[in-house]
Amino acid sequence: MTADLSRFSINQMTVRQLSLPELADACAASGVGAVGLWREPVREYGLDAAAKLVRDAGLRVTTLCRGGFLTAIDPEERARALADNRRAVDEAAVLGTDVLVLVSGGLPAGSKDLPGARERIADALAVLAPYAGERGVKLAVEPLHPMYAADRCVVSTLAQALDIAERFPAHQVGVAVDTYHVWWDEDAPAQIARAGAQDRIHTFQLADWTTPLPEGVLNGRGPLGDGAVDLREWRGHVEAAGYTGAVEVELFNDALWARDGREVLAETVRRFVDHAC
Amino acid sequence: MTADLSRFSINQMTVRQLSLPELADACAASGVGAVGLWREPVREYGLDAAAKLVRDAGLRVTTLCRGGFLTAIDPEERARALADNRRAVDEAAVLGTDVLVLVSGGLPAGSKDLPGARERIADALAVLAPYAGERGVKLAVEPLHPMYAADRCVVSTLAQALDIAERFPAHQVGVAVDTYHVWWDEDAPAQIARAGAQDRIHTFQLADWTTPLPEGVLNGRGPLGDGAVDLREWRGHVEAAGYTGAVEVELFNDALWARDGREVLAETVRRFVDHAC
């Protein structure tokens, strides 16, 4: 039996020890046809060269990570963030992906005003959404786990992400559903249905929840099957909501990064088949 | 001007480096008239001796921490948990407090079923709530931050805690509101109003949210004023909901524990006045 990997995409961060050419080779070796890319390694390799590399390798680019960080109060900082997000949209278009993932940003230093920060995100999207739409790029507002609310992303739930996204046309702004961030939320299945009904699920990402969390809580995302998340059930939720796009595996994990990247990719494919198909 | 400390209570864990007699002395020195106690140090000192000590010192005991861990599937484990919680109720009664805080427990090993675990908590409370009520002890279901959902507490929001508590009379089961756990939740103010209207706010605790979080995310609760939480606003929410009980400061913080406990208590009182009065 050959596993169906047609929906699988590997997020570059999962195997960030691989260079872009190594990633393309490893994908070919593992039967993987799609990747989610990150701006920093793409820029390092060269945007046009990266676009050519993935095109020549026959890889689909399912997402570009990431824009966002749109909560600044300071006008100059805000202007810099908008300019950087326009560049991110342009990069997505060059890479041939139609989804730019947004990590919205945390509280500015000294601020305790979560609703105010969320409002500034919506204000920034009013500028960015038409720009993205004109270039065929959809913005995916990603709710991050509430443990990141202060310093990384004031959008903590799918409900909040949709409240923002709904102010714009669905082909301009939707949401990213990542199991790592939403698995604890009993309201998330209903919000997935809401997002699907509006055609706003712009990407679906998998990671498992393992404990103990590491210092800084960034790089402890669990390999599929090792944690508390019923991955198959969450995949069922997005598919019941009409999602037919890629299922991207995005792990930030120090232990995985210390290993051979090709081996990690092959293992991730096996775990995807075992736990999410 | 003398600050009004009539509502202030120091949770023993904040200054766990102090023995019970040292804690009583430090409270007298700082003008603190109320304490939240923990079962382990109380048992170590001796339950009756601890009760006599706080009584002789004129200290009110605002809460006992903690019962709970009620999510076991295994019948023997469940029976042990119930027995331990009955003992916790008895201890609360001996110490003269009418509030036992419950940390409900995480997922049993191998389970990914959050709703099932929550249902077992309600089942256990059906046994424990009348037992507590007969002894004049109120159970306070504490929602813990969603980052603890897997391994410590499957009750992640005030809404979930109230959904469970509402199955029982308010004098038997209510909720604990701790800013550290609920500050990120935009629905929490409405849930506080709901809890207050039912007379189910059985304790209110303060801690601030600081980053980066430490490994294991247990012992990084921020000193009042150092973090992202608008403590005065949250105190306003519970008071607008009719809460007139103690405002307890409960910090788990390695840096505070490494310092002189009397100094930490005096500083905590000052920070309470500066940031939560």
C-alpha cells in the first residue's frame, strides 16, 4: 500500500537544518510534493533562486511564513511593519504561493491593552489586505496559543482571528488553523466550522502537544503522535468544514533540529500517515 | 497614609521559604492579617498545631490549596483521589477556612479526551460537593491557563469551570479566579459577572504575567506590576461582580524563593498597594 501524501506539506522550519537544495532533494526522496517556506532562509538563498529551485523541483509552495507583528503604537515602527508585510506579500507572489501566514504580534513594551493591540492589527490589515488581494495572496491570521499572548501574538483564539478576518473579503484575509495553538479550546471546532463556511481556512498545520514545555516555550512542539492532540480528529474538523488544501507539518523542536534532516523528514511522513491519515 | 490591607491575603506559596511560625511573624511585621495555606507544609508542621498557630496569631485563613486531580479513569486511582479530597476538606475545616481550591487534573496517560476528563471531574464533585457542604467548606474549581491543559488541569477557562460548578449549589462549588490563568481570555470578564451573579467567586488571586516563561512553565509567575496584567482592572471586574472576599497574592517564582522571605512579603505588600489598590 502506498500512503496518500497528496495533501501533505512539510514546513521548512521542521527541518531547518536542511538548506533549500537539501530540502528539495529530501522531499524527492520521501515522496513529498509540497513545502511551506520561511522568509529568512529564502532571503538567504536569494528569493528568485529559491523560486526557481522549488519550481524546477516540482514542489508546490503551500505557505510563506510569516508576516505580521502589526501591534506597534509608534508610527514609525508601524510604518516599518507595513512596509515589511508588503515585501512579504511580494515574496509570496514570487514563490508562487497564495498564502502568507501572519503572526500578529504581542503587546508593545509597557502596554497591558490586549483589545487595543487587536484593533491595531485590524487597522493594519485594512492597508495590507487589498495589497495582498491584488497580488493573489491570501493573508492567514494565525491565532497563537494563549501562552504567547503577551510577547508574540495577542490573537489567542480562532474566534478572535475570525472576528478580525471577517472585516475583509475571504480571498484577502482568513485564518491559519494549527493544532498546537487551538487543541485545548473547546470552542475551536465550532470556529473551524464558521471559518469553513466563509471559505477562510487558508492553511491547516499539525503539531502535537508534549510536556514539559521548554524554557521560552517556543521550541517544544511535539512530533506527531507523541502528545495530547487527537490529530485525526482535528483534520476531520477542517475537512468537515470544507477544507481541501494542504496539511502542513510545522514543528519547532530542538531535538529534531539536532538530528539528520532527511531522517526527520522521512519520519515525519511516517508519523503523518500513522496519526493524521 | 496607611494602606488598606484589610482585603489582602498572602498565599503561603509566595514565601514558601518561611516556616509557618516565620510566616506568622512576618505577617505581623507587615500588617498582614490573612493567609492562604498549602496542605503539604501544614501537614509537615502538624494540622492541629498549624490551626492553633494561625488562630493564636490572629490570622484569617482565606483558602487551603489544594484538592483536585480528579480525572483518573482507573477506579482505584479515582477512589484514592476522592479519599484524599475528603481529607483536604477535613483539613480546611480544622484550619478554619471555608474555601478549598481545586486543581482539577490533566489528561490520564495516553488519553487525548479533554471533554471526557472534564466529565469525570463533575462526577467526582457529585461525591465531594455534599461532603464539603456539610462541613462548611466551599470547593473552588480553578481554571488553569491553557498551557497546563494536558498535564495539570483540563479546565482551562472560567466558562468551563462555571459549567461544572453550576451543577451544584453555590455554597458547595464555585470557582477560583486567578489573574495569571485568565488574563488573556477576552471572555473572562463576562464569566466573572456570571460567577458573581451566582455567588460563586470563592477566591480571587493575583499574579502577573512575565516572559520568558521558565522550563516547565510552573515557577515563573510575575511579581505584581512586572508583567502584562492590568491587576487593578481585574480586581475591578470581581468587585463589580459583587466579590467582597480576600485578594490573595499567589506567586510561584524561583527568584522570589531564593530571597529572604520577610523581605519578599514586605515587597509584595507594597506592590499590592501600588498595583492592585
